[in-house]
Amino acid sequence: MSKEKLKANIWAFVVTAILARLITLGSGNLDRFDAALVPYTFATLFAVFGITRRYALWLHRPPTAMYWTRGWKVFLLLLHPRHVGSNAILFLRRLIAHYAFNDFIWRRGRMRWLAHWCIMWGCVIAVAITIPLVCGWIDFRSEADNLEWYRVLVFGYPTVAFPIRSLVGFLTFHGLVWSSFLVIFGVLLALRRRLSDHGAAALQQFGEDLLPLFLLFAISVTGLMLTASYTWMKGYGYDFLAILHAITVIFTLLWLPFGKFFHIFQRSATVGVAFYQDVGKQGEQAKCRRCGNEFASRMHVEDLITVEKQLGYRYEMPDSPVEHYQWICPRCRRALLGLAQGVLWNESQAQG
Amino acid sequence: MFLLDQNEFFIDPARCIGCQACVQACSECDTHKGHAMIHLEYVDRGQSTQTVPVVCMHCESPTCAEVCPADAIKKTEDGVVQSARKPRCVACNNCVLACPFGVPKMITDFELMMKCDLCYDRTSAGKKPMCATVCPSGALFYGPRPEIDQLRPRSKPMNQFQFGRQTITTKVHMMAPTGPVKAQYLDVTEVMNENGPRQRIALDILSNLYASEDGV
Amino acid sequence: MASLPVKDLPIIELFGPHRNYSNGLRLESAVEPDKLVQTHCCFCGMQCGIQLKVKDNQVIGFEPWEEFPFNQGMLCPKGVKRYLQGAHPDRLLKAYQRDPAAPAGFRALPYDEAIQRVAQEIERIQSTYGPDSFAVFGGASLTTEKAYLLGKFARMGLKTCNIDYNGRLCMVSAAAANKKAFGIDRAANPWADILKAEVIWIAGANIAECFPILTNYLWQARENGAKIIVVDPRITPIARTCDLFLPIKPGRDIALFNGILHLMIEKDWLDHDFIDTHTVGFAALAEHVKEWTPRRCAEVTGITEAAIRKAAQWWGSAKSSFLMHARGIEHHTHGVQNCLGAINIVLASGRIGREGCGYATITGQGNGQGGREHGQKCDQLPGGRDIENPEHRAHVAKVWGITPEELPRAGVDVYEVFRRIDRGEVRGLLNICFNPLVSLPDSGFIKRMLERLQFFVTIDFFMSETARHADIVLPGSLHEEDEGIVASAEGRVIKINAAVDCPGDARQDWRIIQDIARALGREKGLTFANPREIFEELRRASAGGIADYSGITYEKIEKQMGVFWPCPSDDHPGTPRLFEAGSSNPIAKGKGRFYFPDGKARFNVAPYTPPAEDVDDEFPVILTTGRVVSQYLSGTQTRRIGPLVDQYPEPLIEIHPQLASRHGIKDGEWVRIEGRRGICTLRARIVTTIRPDTIFVPYHWGGGKSINQVTIAAQDPISKIPEYKVCAVRILNQYGPPANAQGLEPQQ
């Protein structure tokens, strides 16, 4: 096993262990744990192991590692007391625009945005409901003095209470239904695009692009069928549906570290990147050593030089004042390509 | 998919006339509709009408993909380096700055890097890429190797490029002269200080034109 | 009344030019088109094949047509984005009437009412001032059917002699020279012959920007071993890598050709057999070019003696060759002489009428070739016939069912028609497919003449700069809304196919012409039901003429991917290459290859004369004009296509750094060009790719951005082509931005 894999495994083990401990802690040593959810719990533990392992491996790649360390340094800079206020506001604004609203997808296309937004919020709501339940962190107890009321226990500590037969109650207990509707609507929109768009048709891959949609669809539909079964059909086929639903969910959980779903965890990097660029803009700029125009932050260019060396690239130009090809702007790189070929032809004509 | 094995992309900037048909046609392709991925640069308009079209060269070992922190740039089995995967791209600009050919484009609005993907919707279905179909000068050519060999007896395709000490091998070929110049690769950084156009108008005619004014 | 109804700003605001970009269906990547229509580009003389994608009666994009032999799917940026001219916000969907009280100066009115109004005005003007007082202008972007119909309408319906067309600004010098030397006005060879040529001589043709697809033929020829000689005052993209570049001083082309011929004679690089057997007039010409020694040639042309000798040697000793030229040598007061000079060196080499041995003018307009052959040119009748030739008159009169006496005599060229307006001889004008206010030189004069008209009607799909002066604007059809034939620059007759229907009240131009004829009560012979019917009559009218189309059918065109005229019978495949050994023609009747009674080509003495307006102390700089690749002619269409405007938004003055530094001009600075007729202020682009004594400005813009405010209206005495390529100006940079710099978008 390579060193980085070993490290990643250790990380994954530690994080999984912490989660396991949190589960025992939150459920009062499995006192409040719902035994019916055991398969989900284990799938979650496995998923966390996988995600952490992949995340750790990912962070180990030179460019990611560079952003990771730079990101934290930049973060410390942002915490400077003079700017911390404005940076916090900026951070919140980006968080809302990017993560809550998905503004960048909005600009790519309205229908695309609607599909993603529905799927995303559907999943967020569903995860927010199920994970605490699966881990035994949340428990609903009827009040001792009033059976019409439920009190929510978090980590065993009583918090708010609400009447069972109320709007709040209805909305809470059907939270997964609402999230299913959102996901199904979003998945159908996404599928429609994937089936009709010529560009998507050429580029999409089953495992990468279609399977995640099918999985989400399957989870939502089987989940809804469960609700339908116990609400209107007196539990007809409930056991079978429960197994079916569990299979879809568990498969998805285990699939999280591998496929498209991993972007959920990767995208956290965008915040770091945005601040890295902010800091870069305020700092010294790199001037192209051919045309003299500024084209990036000096920090970015120097970091890239480091990363390229780590990756084994040899873009150094030791005999030239340019020193390293990374000091040449993209426009000049394109121009050089034409010039180089032109020179070859000129020489050939001069000799020929 | 199989056709990709037979057809190859060849570029010949010496033929380019800077008409931008490629740029205009590029944005008509379904994988990047509305966005031209090809670049067309004047080398130095003040000195020359020389222009260079730059498509993605589809490197064997793509620097853009390796410097991507998000692992968003993937190569297909047939060697086509694709645009960043939309879910993953974090718009960090590493690929834009690191690509030795200056190919990727950052679409700031979308927070997404997009690049030439050889019109994958067309080439994967056996059609030519838009740019190479419309190019009026043959600067961009897509077709089987025997065809280009027969059409261009003066040229030989070359797919190794030198940048400093780094050699890059690409799927796309550059047409180089077959003549007396024997180069194994195209040394791009070698011409850092060149700008010499071949044709010049070196006439000292103004001194006659303004003779009276100069008192000559 | 043909002055602007209101100031131009409100007209621009409503009618454009506005830029159209892809949106809606055109930006969707999930649309299955209803159909792909195989047709051709609506722009230049190359007439590239293209397939239009149609969805819901709208052209939503294109697909390359790789099977069409000329361009094999290739297109220039104009062709790629031409689909954006359809479904355009500026499109005229109704007839309009000039109304100074209306906010934008025009009021929509029902189509029939507009036609009635036009008919009444024609009737009134002609009955008051005589039939010739009403003039008709056509254009070389019209299909041949429309051009034919327009000629018939003018001569048979209106009985006016005053019909001419915008081809007058295109290749008429070459046409006249071709007739003088060969007896036929057509490119002598198909473009495919370029590929086999050993030496290619390109005179005054910015092929890369004006005929981009031809570039591939040049480069392919070079792969096959050809040497390319480019003669141009600018290092155009073709000249950049050509084998020999001759940076000629504008207006001196004939001196160069005479100098080359001088050297050919001196070194005996002549095909004596060919000269003796197939030509007449060589001795007189040889005598004339005796004085054109390399030294004198170099002095006049501004090219080094060494380069002239090298060019002569390459040309003289070649086994095969192709000479082509375009507006660069044709737009001159001695344009015909320039072309004759070019033809002289071709004939002296004997390299014509064989594979890989060719000569051609590169016609600039889509139907520049076909549009002049069948009767909208002031002196021609269908079939390339001469309106003053009694036999020709009789033939056409018979096809039209009238007596030859009823046919008007020859009219005058478009510019002369404007002078007739000045003299009060012409009072009314019908204009189609022509934007003279932008495209004619000395546009101040043109504006004043439009204002003098009593009645001006224009048929157009957009409100062009000229249409803004109209009393009535009738909504015509776009290229993709009608069918018909055109002849490309190589003489290949091809078919334009309709892709969509006309929107709103707009209708096909031939319908509009016939509606006017009917409203006038002069519909006799103008009651065709479709373009095919017009074409069938055109075939008969052209039969026996030089431009004989009688053997061409729509079906044959489709089957053969075009038919080269002449094609005199149903079983004739067409004539890609003229003057081949053993070929016959209706003039020579077997006596020889060329279109003269003796079958022999003519050498013509082509004396050198300087440009009409040469530089002097007061105006020391030569101004020359031309095109850019992303725009077409007066820009009525291309200035409305967003991506094309963005590619080259506004005209720039190309100035050599030597000249710029004389005047302290910096790149991007506003520079005022002053000439004897007008001024024009534009931004400078400082480039070493132009002669230091010359500045270049492209001509596609109107109003204050129009360089034709400055150009000279001097014309060639034979072809009547204006001298766009040379006039004298001075440049000044202390005036800052012009008044129009603010408030107008670049294309306006």
C-alpha cells in the first residue's frame, strides 16, 4: 500500500470511528436507536469511510494539496480583524448564491438550474431528516402528560415539542414525501434534457450521468410507495417495499464516494478558490514575459510552477530570461505556436 | 467512435487567413452551442497579417487535467480531452494558465472551464468538427492520414512540441515542411524573440512624397 | 420628395441596423430540424453550397454541404452566420409610406394600397415627363429570374431605357475587357484549373477576405508545386506567404502588365504558334510596350526592378498558369485597360483554353455573373445580347411578343442616371437590391440626387440607408424565401432553393414587380406563376445568344451540381472551360475558339494613364478602399448580423507607421481623412502591411462612417466603373472623435 493510501485509510478509519462513537453517544448507547434502521446505519458508516478516504486521496494530489494549504492560509488572512466583518458577509453571500441558489447554474440555463435546484434541495432535506434518525441522534417521544404532543429529543436531550395532529406535525412527518417530489421533478427535467440534447447525448456516460439520476429516482419512488402503502393500502407489500427502498438507498450511499455524487463534497473547494482569487487580485500581478501584459496573480503563477514541478513537468527555460514557461500568458502561448510553425516554413523555403 | 481512429486532426497555421469562419462555426456545435472554443490570434497585427487558429491539441498527457485540483478534466478512451466536468469544475483557472497551448477558456459566468472537445457530438458520430469542415484555407483539416499525405506532399504531420525542457505529444498534428528542415518536434519556446513576417513592404517612398516639406 | 422624412436617428432606432444574435431555437442544442435545404450562400460570387436547417418555418442554423464540389462544406464567417438575417427584428413585414409626422418617419400601409400608390406615381411621372423619366435599378444579388423579369418589366412594362444595376460597381471593367479580347464575358476557366497551374498571378484581389474559399485552391496548387505572385498595395493574408509579392502603387496596374509583356518579348517567352494562329493585333501591342522597360515600369509602379524581372521570368517560363484579378485592378478610370493588360500577358503566353491554363475575373457579387447576362444591364438583352444590335433586338422582341421598335434603346449606367436626375431627365426611381447611398462614390452627390426625385420606391427586406429616402418601401424577400438560379463567378449556373415562406406582408420580389405591372395595367408578359416559368422563358430568350442557357434545366443543375453556361441544348453537359481546342461558338461558327467572326482573340493596346485624381502637395496620400471578410457590400445584411459586426465592428484606417509618425498618429486614434469631396473621421490602425504612401478604408458602412463620402465619382469611359481604388486625400488627427461617435452603435 502506498504511503498516501495508507494515510487516507487511517483518515477514513478515524473519521468513521468518530461517527460510530457519535452514534453510540447520540443514541444513549443504542438505547434510543431504531433497530429497523441498522442496515442504513452501516451503509452510512461505509459511505463515510469511502468519502473520507477519497477526499484524503484527492487532497493529496499536488494541485489540490496546493489549494488546500493555500486555502487555509488565505482563510487566516481573511480573519484579520480589520477585514473579518466584510469577509464574513462576502462569505455568506457566496454561500447563499452558490450553494443555496446555484446562481452559476442559473446562468448556464434556466431549465438546467430548475432541475439541479430541485434535486439538490430534495436531497438536502431528505439527508437532513434521515441521517439524524439513522444515527439515533433524534428521537420523538410523546409527552408524558399529553399523548397528543410529541417532544423532540436530540442526543437524548429534550428540545421543542409540537402537537401530532398539526400542520407542523404533518409537514415534519411527511418531510421525505416533499423531498421525494422535489427530486422526482428535478430528475425528470434532467432526464428530459439528457435524452433530447445533442451535446449531452454525445458526452454523457451511463455510470457518470444517468445512473445517479436513476438511483435518485428509485429512492424517491420506493420511498413514496412506502408512504402510500401504510397510508392508504393498509401496509400492502410494505415489507417488500421496505427492502427495495433499503437496497436503493444503501447502494446510493455506497456509491457516493465513486460517482458523480462526490461533487457534493468537492464543491466546497469553490469557496476557497474564490477567496484565493480575491487575495491574488489584491497582491502582485504576474506580467507575461513576452508581451508584458498582466495575466494572473504572481502567487497563482508561482504556485503553478511548484505544482508542475511536483507533477514532473519540466517547463523550465533555464537559458532564457523567461526562466519558466509558466511566465508566458495564454495569448502569447497561442501566438508562439503559430510563429514557431511559420519560422519552420520560412527556413524551409529559404533553404529550398 | 470507431471513425475517430481513422480520422485525425491536422492544423497548418501557415495556411490561415484569419477569416474566423472557424470561430463563427465553432459556436454552432451542439456540445458548446453559443460559445466558440477555438482561438484565432493575430500574432502581431501591427507587423503582419499572420494569424494562428488554436484548437485543443489533445495531449497524450494533458497538463490541464493534471493541474486540475478538482479532477474535472477527463480524456475519453479515444484520446479526446474534454471540457471540465460541470459538477466538479471549481473555476480555479489552473488549466487556463497551465495549458502549454493556451487552449482552455474560463466562462466566468458559468464558473466553468470549457474547451475544444473536437466537436465530440459530431466526431463521435462520424462527422467532421465544425471548424475543420468550414475552414476555407485548409488550415484546419480533419480526415484520414492517407488523404492528407496525398493532398499535402510538401508537408508532414508532426505531433511533438517542445516547451523549455518539456516535450508534449499530442493527438492533433501540426503540418511541418518536409523539405530540408529536419525537426523532430516543433520548438515553441525557441521562437520567443521572433516576430519576423516573411513579406515586408520596405519602400522608402515617403521621403519622395514629402520632399517639398522636408526641404530635400 | 425623397429627402429623409425625419432625422436619421429615430429611423435607425426603429428600423436598425440592429444586431441579431442566436437565441431561442437557434441556441438550443436539442432541436431536430424539420428539414435541411440544400442551397447556396446569399453573399459573394463564390456561391458556396450550404444546407439550411429549418424548424417551424424559420432557418435556425446550417449544416455544411460537403458534397457540393466547389466548396466541399467550406464556408467563410458570413456564410456560417447568414442564417441570422432571417427572423430579424429589423425585417420589414409591411409596406411603408414616408410620413414625416410618424415617429420614425414611416407609416405602415396595406400592401395593395402601397402598390396602387406606386402605380399612380409611375403613371403620373411617365405621362408628364415621358417613359424615360422613370428609372429602374436592380442588383446582382437577385436571382437570374428576377434580373430577367426586372429587365422585361422596365423595357416592356415601363418602356424606359433607364435600367441599370449595382453590378456597375463590380466587375464591368472585366466584362468589357473580356468582350473586347475574347468576345465573351465569362471567367474562362473553372476554379478547378487553379489546382493544375504552375504559376498563379493574383492582381488586385484580396482573395482571403473577399473570396475566402478560393484560398484552399491556391494553397492546394502550391502543394502541387505552384508559385504564387500577388500584386497588391497591401500585404493581404494571401500575400503574407506568397512566393512573390509586388507592392504596387494603386492605379498603376497597366504599367506593370505592359512591363511584363515587354520582358516576355525581350526574352522571347512567347507562344508564337498560339499568337499566330489564334490572335490578332500582337504587332501593334508589341510596338506599344517597347517603351515599357523594366526601369520605367519600376518607376511608375513603385515595385523594384528585380521583382518585376523575377515575376516576368516566372510567368514567362511557366508551362501552365492561372491569372486572376478582382476589383483591385477593375475599380479604376482605366479599369478596362488594366484588365486588357492582364489578358494580353495571358494571350501572349498562349496559356488559355487548356487544363491548368486559365484566366478569370473573380466576380464579387452572388449573381454578379448571371445578373448581368439577362437584361438588367443598360445595354444588354437576355442571353448576353446587345440592345443596339438589330438581330438581337428582333430575337428578344419575338420571345416577348412585341415588335423590335417597341424595345427601348440602350440606357446609361447607374451613376449617369443620377446625373440625369440632376438634369431633371429622370424624376422617379424604382430600386431593388441596391444601396447606392452607401455603395456609390461621392455619396454626398447621391444623397442630393435622391432628394431631387419626385417619387422613389424601393423594394427591400431591411430599411437600408437608401430606403430611408423612399416614398414607398415595399417588403421584399430574403434569399432563403425564394427559388431561382444564379451563375457563380466561374460561370457555374446553380439553383437557390427556398427554405421558408415570406413573413408578414413580405413577398417574393418577382411577385411585387408583377403586382406593380398589373396595377399599371401593363401586365402583358408579366404574369408568371413561379420562378420556373420565368426560367423557361429565359431559356428561350437566351437561346442562340452568347450566354446560352437553353439547355439548362432545374433538374440538370441538381443532377450535375451546377451547369456551366453556355449550354445550348438539352443533351449538352455545359462548358466548364472556354476556348478549348476544337470548341465552337455561335459567333465564330467553327472558324476558331474565340467569340469573334474570325474565331481569333484580340490583343488590345492598353496605354497607361494615371488615376483621375493623383496625389499632390495639397492631398498627398492615396486612399484606396475594399472589403473586410466579415462584411458584405453595403452591409445591409451583414451589419445586422451580431457575430459578424463583433468580428470587425467599425471601419478602421490602415496606415503605415512611417506615414502615421509623420502626422503623430497613434494606433486607435481618431483620424480625419479629407478629400476634395468630403471628409470622414475614423480610428487608425497602424500596420506595416500597407504601402507607406497609401491608406486603406473598408467601405461597408453608411452615414458618417462611409468612406464613399470621400471617394471620387470618376468613371472608366468604357465600363463606367467608378474609381474606388484611388483618390487623393490628406490626413489629420487634431479633430478628435466625429459627431457620430456618440449615440450610434458600431454598425449604424
